[in-house]
Amino acid sequence: MNCMEQCINEMPSMIRGRLKKLRLATGLLLFLLAMAINVQAGTYSESVKFDLKMNKVSLKEVFQTITEQSEFKFIYNNDVVNDKQKVSVNTDGARVEEILDQILPQFNLEYRVVDRQVIVFPVEAKAKTETAPPTGAQQQKTITGKVVDEKGVPLPGVAVVVKGTTVGVVTDIDGNYSLQVPADAQILAFSFIGMKRQEVTIGNQTTFSITMAADITDLDEIVVVGYGTQKRANVVGAVTTVSGEMLAAIPAMNVSNAISGHLPGSVVIQQTGEPGQMTPRVLVRGRTTLGGSAGTYASNTAPLIVIDGIPGRSMDEIDPNDVESLSILKDASAAIYGAQAANGVILIKTKSGQEGKPRLSYQFYSGMMTPTVIPEVTNAAEYAEMLSEYQVAQGKARRYSDKDIELFRSGVDPWEHPDTDWYGDLIEKWTNTSRHNVTLDGGASGMKYYVSFGYKTDDAIYKASSTKYKQYNVRAKLEMPVNEWLKTGIELAGFLNDRLYPYKSADAIVGQSTRLVPTNWSYWPTKEGRYPGPDIEYGDNPVETQTFSAGVNDQKTYRLLSTFNATIDVPFVKGLSLTGSYSYDLTNYYNKAFFKPWILYYPNWDKATRGADGFITDMPLTPTYRGLSTPENNERYDRTINQTTMFNANYVKTVGDHNMSFFGGYEQYQSDWNYFYGFRKFYISDVIQTMDAGNPKDQNIAGTASIYARKSFIGRATYDFQGKYLAEVVFRADGSLKFPEDNRWGYFPGVLVGWRASEENFWKENIDFINYIKFRASFGSMGMDPGSAFQYINRYNLSTGMTFGTRGDIETAVAQNY
């Protein structure tokens, strides 16, 4: 009782302590957000400088060059900017505003810079009609409105035209327009370079406010590659991508299952549908993936998972709504990950905040699931007939007479002639799953924030609903510019995975149901309550072992992922940036499995009550403990700490039509793991389930630890000429703790070349029905790093040995571990 009172007294203080820590953490996060919102930093346009040497080129060529050297995107109407407008530009360290102030006035053009968008429009874009208005005899009506982009920024220079006519205007500097149209006009079209064309039906409306979306082609899409991003058109390696929008739309519990069927050449194998155990095998190179089977060595075939640049993280827990893009590296492009890339690499980039007003989003998914294939089994009468036919054929005495078979079929005598549907009594026809996600993002003056909260739950197919899985997750990302050349960021993610399972495993529960015959009882046909019938052996009656009556296997995983980074855009070396990051990932796993004997009910045939027809109507049942002989407690605690430190330099240079980039980096990874396990049984009661309440007789205590470390040097160089001829060289050197000092380093080079033939003039003039084709070739070396640290040296095990003499002295034994 003293132990119980102490536990009860300590619980409120423990809860208060945890709540206090949660309040402190929440307050710290809110404080950082509040500080970040008030940070004022120079705009992007002030921090980017250009050295341009261009002679007698079109305005479009100047815009394209600026776009390739920066993150600026130009928006204009083709009627306003054309190929005949020739200019010469000679600047040294000039801002985009200085360049545009020099070249645009001569063509009567103005511009507006909104973050990384540059909008070019006519000086006198005052929504004047560009063509002669309809004759006065024709009935007219006036249509007005405003055109903005996805961020609500007005778009000047948008062409607003009555479809099929020359009646139209362009929007003014504030995005407004006013247009007189014929009374019978039906469709109004809005067009603007870089934006998706829109058409609206006029009808009886006279006001249209239009939001235009950016028209980004697949070739303009930014693809995540190893330690960076590239324009899809310039990617040389075999990279497959899936968008975050697609993943979020798929009704799957995790990203691992959502990618199934969306990755050409890859195979995703679902190993079990049990809640909380739905991690599939992913074979990036299909069935040709080497390194292990589906059994013990399945991990050897798993690809390397890299989330936000940090290798070794799990994609099973990440919320699909938090994913911005997913890329898979298959060929020599994966060589940049060296000794971890033999089975391919999966790169995941999570969402970041976008500048603008705060945006709150809530997404909810709820689904119903049912088993697709359930074995079709015989009923009791069919089974009895089949058994009788077999026994007759073998010359043996029949177990069931024809009368017995008829009683099985009629169901009038459920006590002595049951007709049990084991699958029907065990498995629920429908079960449910749900997913919730709330996000908040926004930003100003270069500062961006993104916060996400998620919850998902999954239920098993058992009617007892004893297997459950719940996950709570939170993710916060904050990007804060300190000045024009220094940017900092912090990323935090937390996960709580709660798994509950009964004493028996899923394969044991469902497997035993396939061994049982329909002439046995799952439940006795009593008028009150449900009493599980006898077992076949070892207490196995699946309708009872599916419940928590034999105890609960409670597994909880607490995971905290943190990353801190800073980027320096070197002011005195244009195109050079230096980045440093440090990640600290902490995982705590706690498993408490308290099991106890369970009760099954056995018949007392001699005390049964029979009706006038001779059939049993009631019978006393004898409750009997089965399974374990005594309650027992298993507790395990694991802790894993992974630390990754990275420093890298990135340099981008453009000389005329030659575009080059160089990347060099250093990465250090360290992993520390330890666990502690305790076991006791002979509990007097299952009410108090603490370890000290068990008897020390036959107790078991175990624990161990492991370490791993790796150092890496990484390099990459890319080159393209006019976007036609592409080349990339990657290199990585990995030093692993798993190998001896004189042979610790492995070297992994890769070479990739590509040719965009569709950009050649001969292709455009002769094969223009194929607008994009690329030929590529690659060669690379990748490796594996299996096993444990220090496997190259002799190792020894320590055991408790034996007790000698009367004093109870224990001699510790040392034996070599083979």
C-alpha cells in the first residue's frame, strides 16, 4: 500500500512537471515567432547584384539572363515586350532596379518589383481601349474589375479581351480595368505572360475580380537532388518526383504507402496491414535490388531516406500534408550519397512558409476499410459431411452421424451441434481510419514561418478493437534573415506514436482461427453475456486472445527532430554562398507488456438442463485460467541520438551561354543507441503493474549500447551550354567506423552527361511534333555500410558465470563472440 500511495502522490507532481515543460516550450516557440515577425531585413532585390555584358540583345534575353542568375521571375504581356526591342547592357554589381531603370524608359515601359517577381507594363496602362469601340448603334455594357496574382498583388498589363473579337484593354498599374463590350458578348479572356490564361462567362455580371495563377511548366519545375536543387530541364540523372499535393490526396496512413504506384520502376510491397506496422518494403530499382530478402536482411534493400537534407530519418511518420516534394535518385546521381546509396535514395523536402498574410488551413480525411479477400470456409454441416466421407473412404468409424449433420445444418441444437464462423466472430467487416492536419504559415520582409499540427488514428480489423495506432505530430519551421548576406533558420518536429496490441500477435490470432473447425465453440450459446469456449491448445481461442483480457502490449515512441542552419551569401564573391547546419535527433522508445492468464469456459455436460425435445437449453460453465501460469511484466527502454553536422560551399557562375555550378561539403554523422530491459513475474495482483511489485525469482535484466560514426567529403560540378549540352560530376569519400583504420575510406565517383536534342534547330524545324526529348548516360559507384561498428576486431561477451561455494560469490565469465 505504501508503494501505491507513493505512486498516486507522485503522479500529479509528475504531470505538473511535464505540463510546465510543455508551457515553457510553447512559450519559447511563440517568443521566437514574435521576434521573427518583427525582424526587418533588406529585400531580396537589394541583396542580389548582376554583372551583365550584353550587346544588342532583346529585352526578353536580358530578362532571361537575370532569371537564370537569380530567383527573379519576370511577368509581362507579349504585346508589350517583344523580340524587336534591342538593348545593350554593361553593368558591374548593379541591382535589378538599376538595370531596369536604364533599359525600360526608352520603350515607354515601367516595372514593379514584388519580392522575387518583376512586373513589366506600359507607362500609360490606364485601362484604355486598344481598339475602336463598337458603333453607337450597338448596345453596350461596361465591365469592370481587378486582376491580382496568387498573393493578392495587382497585375498591370494583363490583356482583357472579349473572346473572338478585337475588343479589349490592359489593366492599369493597380490591376484595374474597365471595358465596354457588346451586349451579346459571352466570354471574357484574361492573358498574361507567365500566368495561366483564364476565361469567364459574362452572363448578366458586370464585375469580375480575377486571381491569376503562375503557369509553371514541367520543365521549369525545381527538382530536389542530392545536396541541392536543379531545374527539371537541366537534370541529367534519373530522378523521379512526386508532388506533395499528390501525396496528400492519396488515402494512405503514411508517405511510404502513398508512393505506391507513383514511382516508375520502383516496387512497394505492403508486408502487413496491422495498425502501426504498415512500413512497406520499398525497392527503388524494382526486383533487381540486391542485398537481402524479405526476411532478416530486408533492411539491406531499403533506400536511404533524406528529409530536408538530413539522412537517416523516417518517412513513415512524416505527415503527407507537410511534404512539398519527394524525389528518388536511381542512377549515378545517387553516388553523391556514397556508402549509403547502393539501393537508391529518397529525398523529401517539407513545406516552408510563404510571405504574405497568415494562412490557416485545416484538412481532414476519414476512411472506411474492409478486408478485400477473406478465406471462404465450410460451415459445420459441410465440414461434418467432408469428414464423414473421408472416414468412410479410410474404413474408419464416422465421428458424425447423418442426424448430427442435419442438426449442424438446422442450428436447433447450438450447445452440442454448433455452427461457428471463426472469421465472422473474429473480424470486423468495416473498420475506420482518420487523419487531421492544421497548418499556419506566412511571413514578411524575408522572414517566413510554417507551423503544422497533425493527428491520425488507425483501428484493427478485430471485433474487439484491441489493436490501435495513434500518432500526434507537430512541425515548425522558421526562416529569419539577419541582414542582406546572412540568413538563419530553425526546424523542429515532434512525434508521439502510441501503439496498443493484445498478448498474441496478429499472425498468431488470425492463424489460429484457420486451424479451428466450425464444430467447436467460439462462444457458448448462453442467454446472458458472451463466454468464450475452450481452446485447442495452450489457451488459444482467438476470439478471446484478440482482446485485452490477457494483458496489453503498450509501445510508445517519442521523437524530437531539430535542425539549425545558417547561410552566408558572400558579398564580395558574387554567386558564392556558404552554409552550415547541425541536427540533433532524439528518439525515446518505451515498451510495457504486462501479460496475465485469461479465462476460458469449459462445459459441465452432466449438469446441463434439457428441454422436452432433449436439446440442452442451459448449462453451468466452469471458468478456467489458461495461457500463462502467473502475471508477468516486460519493460524496455531505448534511446537513440543521431547528430549530423554539415558545412558546404556553393558557387554559381554564368559566362555568356555557359552555366556552371560547383558544390563542396563536409558531413559528419554520429549515432548512439542504448537500451535497458527488465522482466519479472509472480505478481500477486495485476492491479499494481510496477516492476518492484513482481517477485525477483526468475527475474531478468539486460541492456546494451552501440555507437556508429561516419565522416564524408562531398563534391559536385555541373555545366550546361545554352541548356542543350549537360554534364555533371559527383564525388564522395566516406570514412566509416565499421572498418579498420587502414581501410576505413571508400570513394564513390559519378559522371553524368545529357543532350537536349529538342533544343537543336534541326529538331525544331523537322520534328517539332516532339517538343521535348533528352538523351542521357551515366556511370557511378555506390556502396553499402552494413553490420555493426568494430566488426573487424575480436569481440568478447561478458556473462554472469556461476555461483561457487556457500558465500554466493559470482565468477564473471568471458567468452569470445563469434
